[in-house]
Amino acid sequence: MISQMILRNVLHRPIRTLVSVVAVGVEVALVLIVVGLTSGLMQETAKRIEGIGADIMMQPPSSSVFMAFSGAPMSIRLREPIEKISRVQAVAPVLLQFNASGGFDIIYGIENDSFRRVSGGFVFHSGHDLEKSDDILVDDWYAKAKKIKTGDTLRLLDHDFHVVGIVEHGKGARLFVPLQTLQEMSGSRDRASVFFVKCEKPADTPMVMDEMRKLFPRHEIRPLKDFLSLMTSSNLPALDAFVNSMIGLAVSIGFLVIFLSMYTTILERTREIGVLKALGASKVFIVKAILSESTLICLVGFVAGIAMTVALRKLFMGLFPTLTILLQPDWIVRSAGLAVVAGLLGAAYPAWIASRKDPIEALAYE
């Protein structure tokens, strides 16, 4: 009986129910898209850095694992003592430059020879390697997203670059220019943001890292094989705070909409509640009915939110092919929990009001 009553109550005001379902769906979609976007960005970045093929990465003291936030405080001459360490095969200095014009991209300033020795070289879809100071290489995903082909001119950092090659993605960045060119443009002559180190054998990595730490005790020296595990939002407090803020905003949306929906429902059904109480319905029965109705709306909203998330993910990835949005099973479960919790909290006060109504006053309500 209670299930039929709940279903009829939900269908009694279809527009209000639809608005509540959509609001819960937006809550779920917002959580999944924000978490999926941040985790996808970090995982995809980590995989590209691991794809360079180096064994060790050295950054300046107190550097973040997120290399986009690195400057160029290291002298390129630090390469020389690293190269002298036993079992070091190659060292590649790289200068990073953040570009926000037309998107958010990291540009790598590289030396052809050293970067090739560390990474094994690029796989070219078309064109050739960097030769002149204004040359630039772009990866295939970037070329597809920006509709770029070999021979085009690409303007970055208020400078016109000549696209000489399109390469397979997965070698750190999506854009590569000569190291010296980027040093001059950024005022970082003879400086580097990071050194990628290739050992003679992967098993030599711990020994080489120990030697590097003796030479540079304050620098950040990390094995690239563990880089993926380091790329979490907790390693960047500002990003973690942003994600938590978005989740809090989403939960607040669900809470407020369910609260308003249930509160107006109680006002409209004052006489019905009076009839139920006059027939012997207990406070527990009334509260259970209200909370069950809220839970049903939240569960339907959760399904709608999953559909919204899939549609938005497809739309974003169609508009921005370089974007990675991960739908993580654990966060899908969490979003369902958040939606139900927000709905129950939103319905708790209206349910309490309904349970305390005097049947005589409720029956006299107009």
C-alpha cells in the first residue's frame, strides 16, 4: 500500500517531480564530470610523461609533481655531473612553457639529439624533425583538434612557428620546439625546467638515483615508473580544494531542490496527512513515506545524471579531442550515495513537520 501511495504522490505533480529529478541529475553529472575531468587530465598527463621512456626525472627543489607549474630555475650545466654518473646512458634537459592562448597547453623546449637518446625518438605521421629555430612539432591529437597539417603556421606565445612534423602522441607534451628558441622567448637562457635521465638498464635506476641525490640533495628526483601513482589531486591542495568545492556545490543543489520540493509537498498534502493520521497512521509511517518518496526521486535522478554525464562526455570529447574524461566506477557509486544522502537530508525537515501535524488541524486546513 505504501509503495502505491508513494508512486502516486510522485506522479501527482509531474512537472515538480521532473524538476527535482533533473536537479538531482545535474548534481550527479557535475560530480562525475568534475572528478572525471581532473582525474582524466592527471592520468593522461602522467602517461604521456611516462611515455618519454626515461627512468628518472629531476626537478628543482620543492617542485610540484605537476610539471605545468614548474619554471626554469635550473642551470642546464647540471647535466654534466649527471652524465658522469656510472650507468647513465643519456640526459635530456627540457624547458617547459605554459601556453594559455587558444587553450591550455604545455610546450616542451627540447634538444633533438638528447631527447632522442632518452625517448627513442618520435614516430612521425608526416614531416620531419626540428631543424630551424622557428620549427615546431605537434602530436596527432593536437593536430586533429586544431585541424593542423604539416606546413601550416602556428602562432604561440606571440610567435609564428612553422609546423614541420606531426608525431605520435605520448611523448610528454603535445607541442615541441627547439630548446634554445624557447629559452630566448621566455628569458631563460641556459636554463631548464626538468632533466630526464635514461639509465643503461632499468635495474640501475635506484643506484643512479642515490648518486644523483648525493650531488643534488635538495632537488626533487623521482623514478618515472612511479609517476602515475603520484598524479593525484591530493598532491596539489588547490586542485583538491576545487574538486571538493564542486562536490559540495553539487550536493547543495540536490539538498535545496529536494528540500523545497518536499516542503511544498507537505503544505499541499496537509489534509491528506490529516486523513492518514486520523486513520491511525503513526509518525514513523508518515516519515517513512516522505523519505521513501525522496529516495525514489533521487534514484531516478541518479539514472538521469548518468545519462547526462555520458552525453556531456561525448559532447566535450567531440568538441575537444585532446580532452580526457574518465568515468570511474567508484565515483559513480559515490555520486549515487551523495544524491541519496542529499535527498534524505533535504526531506528530513519536511518529514518531521509532517509527522508532527495535528490531525484535527490538518483536516480543517484549506
